[in-house]
Amino acid sequence: MTPPDCPNPFSRNISICQHQSCQRHGSLAVLKAFEQTRLPPGVTVNGTGCLGQCSSGPTVKVNPDNVWYCRVTQADVPVIVEQHLENGEPVDALLNPRIHFKFSF
């Protein structure tokens, strides 16, 4: 049983950068799309200040998964919700390659 003062172990927070560069590339529309989408229980959404990925915005970060998405558009929101938030599989095509790099040998 989870103690009452313990955060929901299944909760996630989606942070969407709302700083200048990301806003110029549509981050406000991405934030609104998440806010208007039916999200799984325990998922919260908020706009944030700069997440330090200005050259690849809009940036969306999912915690506690520590998954960083880059160049997210409104059209990407349903895919992130279904594939990542509902089914637990990050959307590879949107992962920020500066953070989630893959080795190929």
C-alpha cells in the first residue's frame, strides 16, 4: 500500500518550454494541445521556462521518465499521449538526439 504522503508512483509531469525560442516555433500551441487532450490519470501538464534546448524546440520533457522530445508540434501530441503516456513506449522519432543518442557499430 502506498502511504498517503507518497506521490502517485504512476504519475507523470509533462513540461513544455515556453521560453522565447520555443514559443517562436509553436510551443504555446503544443501546450494547449496537451491541455485539451484527455490524458491518462496522474499525468499533469505545465508550461515552463527555458529547458536549455533552444536550437531544437519546442521541447517537451516527460518526468519521471526523463524523456526529452524535440521539435514537437500539435500533431505529435496524440502520438506522445497514446504511445508514451498510455503504452509506456517513448516516441523514437521525436527523441532529442542530443540527450537520447544511439550508438551504432
